[in-house]
Amino acid sequence: MLAVLMLVPLLFAVGVLLAPARRARDVALLGTVIALVLTVYAMFVFDWNFTADRAQLGMTVEWLPRLGLNFSLGVDSVALWLIVLTSLLGPLCVLGSWTAIQSQQRTFYGWLLALQAAMTGVFAAKDLMLFYICFEFTLIPMFVLIRVFGSTNRKAASVKFFLYTFTGSIIALAGLLYVVWFATRTGVGWTLDIETLGRVAMGMPLENQALVLLALLAGFAVKVPLFPVHTWLPLAHTEAPTAGSVILAGVLLKLGTYAIYRFVLPFTPAAVVEYAPAIAVLCIIGIIYAGLICWVQTDVKKLVAYSSVSHLGFCVLGLIALNSTGITGSVLYMINHGLSTGALFFLIGFMYERYHTRSMRELGGLAAKMPVWATFMVFFTMASVGLPGLNGFVSEFLCMLGTFQADSGWGDAEGVMPGATWGVLGPWFAAFAATGVIVAAMYLLYMVGRMCFGPLVEPPAHDEHDEHHEGALPRDLTAREIGVLLPLAALCLYLGLQPSPLMRSIASPINSTVQLVRGASEAPPSPPLMGAPAGDLAGDVPAHGDDAVHSPAGTEVVR
Amino acid sequence: MIERLTYLWPEITLFIGACVAVVLGLSPKAEVRQQTPVVVGLALIVAAALGIATPPAPSWAIMPGLMAFAKPLIALVGLLLLLTAVGSVDRDEEAAIRAGKEFNALRITSAEFYAFFLFSLTGAMLCATAGDLVWLFLALELTSLPTYVMVVLSGRGRRGFERSQEAGVKYFFLGALGAAIFLYGFALLYGGTGTTRFVEMGAYFAENGMNAIAAAGMVLSLVGVSFKIAAVPMHFYTADVYQGSSSGVAAFLAFVPKTAGMISILLLVSTVGWTFESGSLSPMVDSLLWALAVLTMTVGNVLAVLQSSVKRMLAYSSIAHSGYMLVGVVAGPGGGAFASNGISAVMFYLLCYGVMNTGAFAVLAALERSRDGEPEEADSFDDIKGLCRTHPWLGWSLVLTMLSLLGFPPILGFFAKVPLFTSALGADRVALVVILAINSAIAAYYYLRVVATSMLEPPGESRVRSAGVPSRVVAAALSAAGVLVFAVFGDALMGASEQAGDVLVFIDSDAPHGEPLPAEPHLDHLEIEHHGASPEGHGEQVSLGR
């Protein structure tokens, strides 16, 4: 089933390349819609009673057995929801680019579909290297989308995007393979199965875990992005075409947080516990610093891009709170941020198609001219700010609540604070993070106030250019554009009012992760393994295992 | 000696092929001359088949699985190289003859060219057969000497012939310097150990440890041989020589001497061994190789970033790839299974590198631009602008081979690099792995530039056209298909290289190093074990008695 979900976009990507250029977008739309329908079908097939079971919907085919690589797929409910998000954004992106992409349509839609296949693969992969392959493969389509279809500074943006993430992730690969080695030495044999590795990796001594944590964060923190390594994101977002930005914000950034959830927490639990405060500080700096940067932006797309940095800070904060509240909030955040920020990028893209500028100096009071657009803008801004009743509130609140409670000093064992759970963060972290919410409210409301209300400002010399030249688009949103936004709006509202079904469905995998981390960090640390001789350790590698046969009779040296 | 002949059938085949090529290539009949590359190709196919059928490893082989892997490897990549190199010489002369000019045997060079082509490949195969230092020296020289001539021949009658001549002379002198250094090293190794045979040398080192003379010899040998693999600091010739020769010959230089050199390094290092606990690995050799690896990949990558000529960039990138392979050499045979065996990783990398690098050069060879009315090889980034649109086959082949050289998943180059990572991690070389990872990231910059230029840019001003040698397009397309197909069905190749990564390890049972081992009665004085996945002869003993 999951293989089909990967295969359908890939097949249609080939179909797009073969189709005549004018039909490319039709083929792409068909492909993404079929993928969406299949995803919905997968949700029905999925057994929601066993949400933590990653064997569901999966398959395993040997690929390169000597490397231990299997084409092995399977999802738990967390991964499934993220696949749903990916498949949902697929057709919306095609529809949202319907008129924006005029030239080289085959290139655009072909790579867009390939990107969808790769992203699905990331969430579906049960094999570590398959995960990595899909994780990396997302770079090429995104690189092409930014490079060919971006705005003025696209070359620099695409190269920066590629190099940043590639550098990070190849170091992460080294870290992941180190974990594989450790697992091999514990006796499970050479395996790349994520679950098996997760079970044994926690036995790693703290020093080694810290190394691995550093390597993994080098890759995944860049992707998220966390504070000091976020600089590629605003550039890439600003230059990318609308659909590229939507995918980037909606799904690609989640690859980083998902990877932290899937690898960092189970593989290096002790190190995470040890260094969670440091990571949390980075998150909080990112939340506040990026928020303040947003406030002074004049480019509205850049503003939303920086707001992503700020928002994902909350998401990672929730993850490293290491309690089920925080992680649940974080997973919800991944989905909600994909919906609301994706929608904001759509809105900005639609506006850009009409005015060809994103500068807030040249735009203002658009509610007078584009009431429907302004309505959606206000709605999604509110969702993004975290207005209670909309989706952003739930996840942000849970992330902060989790952070607040995550203080083992107040542990429930002592019974001092009934709400507190095990963890290493605490109220102070939550308090600082909460200032980020205020900052977010400031810049987002500032943006929406400036753009939608107040006196009407339009770019000079734009009117006749637009009316006569590109009269294809009416002033306000078309039915197609509304159709793109409506599903997102509906989901934002639904998840804001009724988050509990979703939360229930992801509870069991998250609980088992929390148990795993907690158990591992309380277990006595094993002695360091560094500097162990290669020969005998490597002997654990399976296949042809009988590698060192001692000759009983010995040999003679004759001189 | 006679027994050794049974292992030499591939070399003998190539040698006969070379002799036939000399005769055919000088025929006054154009139809006969044109058959020369066909004969060369047939010789390579037969040699590959014979190489696969190499008999079980003999007692003098320090790497028992090497021959059965290296010979088919050299022959098959040789086929790709042949397709790329066809038409490198005599094209103008042949055209003139077709136009009515009289045949003059003195002006025709294809006979020499194809013969030297095969001689050099013969030399590379002989390196894999080497069991002692003298043999290895002769084989290395047989690999290199023809290439000096090929460099010059490939530029003859073309624009920029002076540059080819300069390249040839430079290559020759520096090559001679390298040969002098490793010959001196071989002599000292003999002086220090009293034997030229690798197996006996290994036994000597295991028993007596390293001595000063042998150590000096080992250092000089490794440094001298690193000229062949273009490792820093013996890399200075690379960019000039590659740029001075035609792309087909540059591809040849980037693979054949490098394979021969890498095999020689493995053979030499095998005598000292990799295992720490036996105390037989000299820390000096270890740190020398470590430094060579780090310097080679870093310098190669950094300099490649700065290039504006694609060929020079590929030259520096080929230096970097040598550095990657040296990581596998440092890692050593590990536990023998593919993922942990650095030697297998090197072997597999050589194979992948041969396929993808030749493909990249083949694309360049298949294009030419005209400058001042005269054809010239495509070389600059301008020439490959928009190649995917103007020449889709070549363009996409270039994109795929470049992504593969970059090590981008899920293309072959990635699966070649992963074993280097895993084997080095298995040997606890964490620092080396991090440096390797960072280097891969640096490399991403310049490979990506080629990919973006040829795939995404609109066609440029520079009017490149097809060079009119279809076999080069075929070579490019074959490599591109190879990097995709082997990425899916590469397991058999990995298995083959796993066999090739089998190394004899000598353990001195009463080692004076570290903790004295308890005397075990069943162990004799010296024990030799197969380390790694050996074929049927699992754990078979190797007797040193004569």
C-alpha cells in the first residue's frame, strides 16, 4: 500500500514528462488526486487499534542485502498522519500553481511529483538507509523548483539550500551508521531496521550518545531549522515558487522534526536528557530571535518564512520535553503548521500573481479590493498565531504545557506538583518560550493589519499593467484558488475544535517512545566502547561469519 | 613459474590483442584499419571472461581474491574506456586519406595507440597478479609507460598539440620520479626484510616487527606509488596532464594507473597488516596512510571547487576520489563481511568510480566546440550549458554520472561511499569519517554546478556540437545506465568485491607486543589466517615452506 503511494506520484512524474506540455498540469493533478484517494483508502485499511505497530501497510523487499539495505516500508499512526498531510498538499500545490507556472510546466510538475514520492518515502521508510535515501532525494526536486522557478535571487538560494542540507545530512548519515555499528556489536547483527536499532541503541554509553546526537542534529537541525543553522530557510522560502514554499514549509521542514522524533529520541535518549536544556535554549533563542526578525521584515514572504523558524522552535521544544504531552503537541504542530503556514504561502503566492510584489511598503488595505483573500488571510493568520478554537492553539499550548511539566525536580513521585511529569525542562523554559507567542502575535497581526486593513496601497504603475496585460486573473480570488484554501481552512477549524481523535490516534506510539526514552535514561550507563579494537568487534558482522579460522596445526616458517 | 602462467591468461590475451592491433592498425587498407578497435574490444571481452574464470588463489597471493575481481574489472571498464577513446587519434589523417591523400604508414598512429592502450591495461592486470616486489615494479611501469605516449598521441594533429606535448613530457618526468621513489622503496624493503615476496614479507613483519630500513622502504614505496593514484603530495601533474590529453585518454589516465596504484598500495600494506592486537601494524604506516587520505581528499576537493574548466575539475575530483579510497585502505579488512571490510569497499569503489568517471569524460569527449573555425574539445562550463536540452542523451548521462560522483542517493556512487563510511566506522576511525563526510559536502558544490549548468540553464552562446563519434555517446549512455542499474542490482558486484577484499593476516603467536599471550600448545610459531570472506578454501593454511 505504501509502496503504491510512492509509486503513483513517480509514475505520474514520468507521465508528466511524456505528456504534451499543455497537458502536464492535468496529468499532475490526476496523479496527486489519485495519490490522495489512495491515502484516504490507506487510512481506512490502517488498523487504528494498533497505532504503534510499524508493520502496517508495509512490505519488505531485499535491495542490497550486503549493505543490509531493504526496501522496507511500514507506518505507525504518526507517520501515517504525516503522509496524509503530504498527500493532501499534493493536489493543492498543483492547483495553486495552475496559472503561476507558465513555462517549462513539465519540469515543474514532474519534479513536484517526484518530490511527493520522496517525502512519502521518508515517512514510510522502516529501513534506516531507505529513510536516508528518500530524505536526501528530496533535495534534488526542491533544488530544481527553486533554481528554475524561483524569483530573482534563485541561484544563490538553491545552492545554499542544497549545500546546507546536504552537508548536514551526510554528517547525520555518519551518525546513523555509527548507531548501526553499535547495534552490531551488541549482537543483533548488521541491521538497518529502525525499530531494532531503536531497541538496542539506548545501551550506548553517554559519551558516544552525545557524539551521535551531535551528528544527527547536524543533519536534522539544519532541516528543521533550529536557530544557528536556519539561515538557508528564509532565502529558500523567499525565492521558491509558491508550491515550492508550501511544500517546503508544509512537509520538508517536518522531515527534520520527524527525524528527531524517529531517530534522535530513541537512538540517543540519555544524551537527549543530558543536553535537552541546551537544545531547548537554542529553540527558545530561535523562537524569540526569529520572531523579532519577522517584526522588521518588509517582505511578507520572508516574514512568513522566519515565522516558520520561530514556530518550529516550539515543535522541537515539545519533542525534547520528553513527555507525552509535549511530543503529542509537537506532532500536532507538524500537521498544523503544515496546514496554516502552507495556506499562508498560498495566499501570498496568489497575491504575488496579481501584484508582482511582496513588499509591505507597496501593499496595504487589500481588504477593500480583495475581500475574500483578506478573509482567508485573517483566518490563517489567526490559526498561525494560535487563536483558541483554531488548530495552532492546540499544538502550541500542548508544546508549552509539556515543556512546563517536564521537570523531574517536581516529579510526581514527590507529589509536589501534581501536573509535573518526568523531564529536564520546566516552567522557566515554558515561560521564555511563551514570550515567543506574544512576539508571534505582534508580527503576524502587524502583517495582517498592514496588508488587509488601513488605507489602500497598491504598487505604483501596476493597475494598467495588470488590467490589460495579465487580465487572466480577476482582482479577487478565483473559485480555483478558493478551492485550494477551503480544505485547509476546514481542517484548521476542525483540528482546532476537535483535536482529540487525532491526539488519541497518536497516543500509543508516542507513549512507547516516551517509555523508551525514560527507561533508557534511567538505566545505568554502560562503560564506554571507544577505542575498541576493530578486528574482534567486526567479527560480529553476519554473513560469512566464520572469518577467522585458526589453524590448529600451525604453519612452519622455513628459513 | 609455470604454475603462475595459469593465472596469466587474461594478460596473455591482451598482449596478443595488442600485437594484432599493431599489425592491423598499419594496414594500408582503410577497412582493415578500422577493425582495430573491434579487435581490441574482443580481446578485452575474452580477457574479462578469462579473468572471471581465474583458478583458486595460489599460495603466493597475499590477497587471494584479488585477481578474480581486478582482472574482469580492468577489462570491463577497459571496454568503456575503449568506447570513449575510439577516434582519439588519426581522425584528420583518415579523413584526408578518404579524400584522396596517399596512405603513409608513418603518419598513422592508431596502431601504436591501440597497442599501448592494451599494454597499459595488461600492466594493470599484472599488478593484480603480483606476488613480489620485482613483478610489481615491472607491472607498474608497464601500466605507466604506454600512457605517456598516449597522452601525446591523443593531441596530435589537433589544436593545442603543444599542450599535449607539454603534458606528455611533464607526465613522463614526474612519472619517472615517482617510479624512482618507489623503486628505491622496494629496494629498501628488500634490504630490510630479506625477501621480495609479499607473503614472506608479511611473515617477517609479523615475527620481527618493523625495522628502520623496511620502514623507510615502506614509506618511500607508498609515497612513490601514490603518484599513480594521484594522491597528494604526488598529484601536481594531474590537472595539466588531463587537460592536455583528449578526454578519452584523460578518462584512461583517471582509471587505469589509479587502479594499478591502488592495488599496489593494498598489496604493500597487506604485508604490514591492519590488526592492532597482533602488533603487526606499524603506527607509522597507519599515520602515513591517514595523512595521505585526508590531504588527498581535502586538497582535491578544494582545488576542484576553484576550477573553471570541467576537465580540470574532473582531474581534481579524481584526486579526491583517491582520497576516499584511501579511507578504505586505512580502515582495513575488518571482519570480512562487506559492510565492515575496507578493502572490499575500495574494490567496489574502484568499480563504481571506473563506471561513473569514464561516463563523465565520455560526455566531454562526445562534444566539440569550434574556435576560430577549428574543432576543439568541449571543456568549459559554457559548453555544457543546457546540454540536457540540446543533446538529451549526453546531458542526462552527464547529470547522472555527476550525481553518482557526488554520492547522491540512490545512485551507484552513494552505495560505493557507504561501505567506506561503515568500514571506517567499524575500525573506529570516527575522525576520518567526519572528514570524509565534510569532503563529500565540499564535492557537492562543484558537481552540483555541473548538474545545474547542464540540466537547468538555457543553452549558452558557445555552440557545441557532437564530435561525430557515436561510440562515445554509447559509452556515456552505458555508464549512465550502469550507475542506475547497479544501484538496484548491485548486490552481486558487492559480493564479488567482498571476495576481493580477502586478505591474509599474519599473527605472530608469541608476540612481544603488549600483554604476552598465554602459550597455546596447539598454535605453532606463526599462524596465518584468512581474514575476511574467503571462498571455498575457508581458513586454508598457507605454507611458507619451500
